[in-house]
Amino acid sequence: SSGTVNDDFGPNNGKQVGATLATDRFGNTNSAWYLNGNQGSYLNFGTTPNLKPNDISVSMWFKINATSFNGSGYSYNPLILTKCQTGSNCFESYCLYYDQFTNKIATACTQMPCSQPAIWTTSSVPSGSWHHIVFTYDNLTITLYLDAVSQGTVSKGFTSVYLGSDSVMVGNSANIGGNDRYFDGTVDDIRFYHCVIPQSVVTTLYNEPNWFSPTGIKNSINKINIKLYPNPTSSELILQTELKENLTLEIYNVIGQQILKQKITETETKINLKEQANGIYFVKVLEEGKTIYHSKIIKQ
């Protein structure tokens, strides 16, 4: 949601091709990516094995602009996919597709040569509004959620195979010559987990607040002059502020759980994160209960 295709956990940054920065679901400008439904508009997350585990959950926000009939072959607009083989059919290791005619979302996995357990949303997904989609799978089952509501679970019964040379693609099936399709819409907050996340985490992700644009932050930051460093950090953060009264520090993890809350009593405060897992965290500084500073930090 910061207007990049960077990997917040490591060096596996993606790249955008022909995509346009857009407003996210909270109204933050330049914080999501619009893909225009053509061959030359997509996000490429690369071939890293980190996005191709045996057990996986993928969470993303999307807004459909319109059905794209560009390209040829199957009648699906790809939100995200990566492949298990080079052929033009039955190539999806995992995928999220928007059906051009039913306007439903589907997820599927492929057991080669061509067995594809799949789940469809129970109803069509309207264009023009933001929606949250999550799919999870391990060797046993596949589950799909739309806007925090389970769309069902199906048996899988095999270990997924990946084509090592194939990228994880958003908005483009990358299969020129057969079944080449594209996505016309906006995407944001794409997250990968090396586990099957439960319903409770899906619900928390769906209800995640607007971390990046609390009201009045810019004026307050200019007035009080808050600094937070180093970022990324391996163990300790330092918070510097000109004030030391009526201020409270709060830190949250990516699913919205508060992991730390403390009063600020010095102009320089050391924050110990050594016992916390590596990943993304969100820091808020409040003055008499009102957020005056907000930042994303990375522990690595």
C-alpha cells in the first residue's frame, strides 16, 4: 500500500510493467496499482521459491474496473498465477481468476498432467468496488475466502509442483500463443504466507485499518518533529521527539494485534524488538489519544 512492488521482508522485489499508481481502498493516493487489461500492463514478482511453498496463503485486495476481453483462449482474467509447466493448458500451480461471463472469482491448483481442483465464489463480484480475496492450500485442501466469508473448501490431495523459471504474475497469464488473458482493475496489499492461515486471521486482514493516513499526521509531525530509526532494524528502534508528555507509543503486527504500548517519558526512547519475529510492524505515536505519527517498520 506504499505504491511500490517491493518485498517488505527481503530482497525479492518485483517490478511493474505498464501499470499506473492509483488510489487505494482508503483513499490514499499513489498507494495501489491499476492494470489496464492489456498485454503490456502487469506486475511481475519474479521466480523466487519464497512465493512457491508447499503450504501457502495469498491475500490481496482488488477492484475490477471492467471485464477484459483482450487476448485469446480461456474466458478468465488473471488476478495472480504461477505455473507448473510450459504448456498452454493445465499450467496453474496456483491462480486467482475472474470469469469473463459469470463474473465470479475462482482459485485452482494443478496436479499434472491435468487434474485441477477448484473453488468458485458463491456469487458474482461487482466491478467498481474494493474486495478482499484469500486462498489457502496445503497438500490436503484448498480454501477460498471473499470479503472474510468462506466460499468453501475442496480436497486437493497432492503436493504442488512449480515451474522454477516461471514468475509469479499479477494481471497477465504470460502464456502468449494460447490462453493469454489480462486483468483490468486495481490491486493492493498482496501478501504471501508460508502456512494455511485460519478464518480469524482472514477476518483480521479484511478489517485492517488505514495504517498510513491518519487525520492530521503531516501537521503534527511538522510541529513536533518525530524521528524513528533505524528502519529496517534487527533488534532495537530509537524514537526521538521534542515532547515527552502526554505521548503514547503503540506497535502493531500485520494482522492488527497490538504487541507493545508504552508512555513516552524521554525525548529519546529505545524500543526493544529483539523477541519479535522478523516481518512488518506499524508504529503509532498518540498525543492525548490522537494519532500524530504513523510509520511502517521492518524487522529483519
